Amino acid sequence: MLIMTGFSSQRQKRWLLDIFYYILLLWTKEMDGLANFSNYLTRIIQSHYVHACDGEQLSLHCPRHSTISILSAFYGQSEALICGPTGDVDESANRTCSSFTALQKLLAECQGHRDCQLLVNKHVFGRDPCPGTAKLLHVSYKCKPTEHKKKVGCEGERMKLHCKHPRVLNIYSAIYGRTLGAEHACSSDNKEPPPFECLFHGAVDLVSKNCYAKQRCVITVNDQNFRDPCYPGIRKYLSILYACVPQTLLREADPSVFKLTSVPKRTTKKERLHILRGHDCQRAVGLS
């Protein structure tokens, strides 16, 4: 009887030990899954910067369920000489030069893909902007998630982007102009849309400057804020792709942005009264 009891006790201990190992294994896998998910969120929140010199291969990559969204592209030579000089360089010439086709080339090759490789050389970008000089390609991009928001504002309107607290805006792309196949978007009663595209991809710079990491922002859609890419008389629109992301994640991915950008906080009724009283005191001092 004692032998049976000891044997049963050993089986019970082994059974409990197996359960413990099983729980530990599940917990480890869950922690790995959370780490991978956190890494994924960081990848789709951050802006990515890559560069390659002439003769090198430039590689862009995004995780699953996201695609490449090009923000900017520069091919040429900058004052910061990253690539070594080649050939006979005229020292008296302007050491800063760039190709006007770099952005269009990157959009054509990489936009909307998960992976993209491009061999950097002067023939890829058409006319050499500065012959005999070592050049580099510098690209900034984001990984746009498959689930995102889209908003379109017509020329002359004011666009409002808004995220519910505690989420803030993360901008993936912004295009000003007109695309083919969008006849009904911001159409004019008396004019037919053009049978070609006229787009200004640089709109993302201004939209990001005004809206990135903020809870809300307002943008006026007009030629004063964005360069007019179309012929006179063509009504244009601004198309923005964005997402509302947790403020804490954006702070982890890009800590510097919150030193420059303040997210509006909710003020209580008591705080609002205190602010108003402060303004009244300032007015009284100014009048006296």
C-alpha cells in the first residue's frame, strides 16, 4: 500500500512538472509573439532611411501586411561626401547636384512592393546631373500597413484629420493633383478632367510637417501650399493615406518628435477658468 502511494505521488509530481513546462513553453511563445508584434508596429510607424553609392545595390524592405511608401529620393552629390570621388572633378564647379527623375524612378520601381532592390548608377536616372563625380542615392520611406485610412480634399477646401485620444497621426503618403480614372473626384461642372496624370508627390512633406504625431490638424488645399502640377484650369485634390497609432508606440519609435511636437491634452473646467483669469489679469496690466 505504501509502495502504491509513493508511486502515485511520483506520477502526480511528474504530471505537475509536465504542466509547468507546458505553461512555460506557452508563455515563452507568447512573449516571442508580443516581441515580434511590437517590432512590427515599430517598423510600420518609423520612417526608414537607406542610401547606396554608384555601383552598389539599394535595398528596401517592409514586413508582412505592409508595403513600401516612398517619401523622398535624392540622386546626386551633396556637400556631405559619403561616396568617394571618381574621375577628374572640377573643384571650381558647384559640388551639389541632383537628378530630377530620382523620385519618379523610385515610385515606379518600389512603390507598393514589400521588397525592392535597385542597382545604383547614372544610367538609371537618365541624364547624369554631374559627370565625373561620385554620386549616391538616398531614399526615405515608410512601411504602409494594408489597413489604413484615406481622405481626399478638393482644391479650395480645408481638410481635417483627427485621431481619438490617445492615438496620434502617422502620415504615409500625400499626393496633390489628379490621377487617371478619378473622373468623379472633385470634378468641375464645365470642364472635363485631363486624359493624363498630373501629380505633386512632394505634398507629403508639408502634410507630415503639419500633421505628424498630432492628434488633429487642418490643411488648406490650394496652389499656395502645394506646387501646381497641372495645366491652368484643372481642378485638383489632395489625397492623404494615414493611420491613427498609439502615442506611446510613436514615442518609442521616434522619441525626438515629441520634443518638437506637443499633443493637445484635455483640460478640465477648473484649468480653463484658471487660464481665462490669467488672460484677464494680463489685459488689466496692459490697460493700466
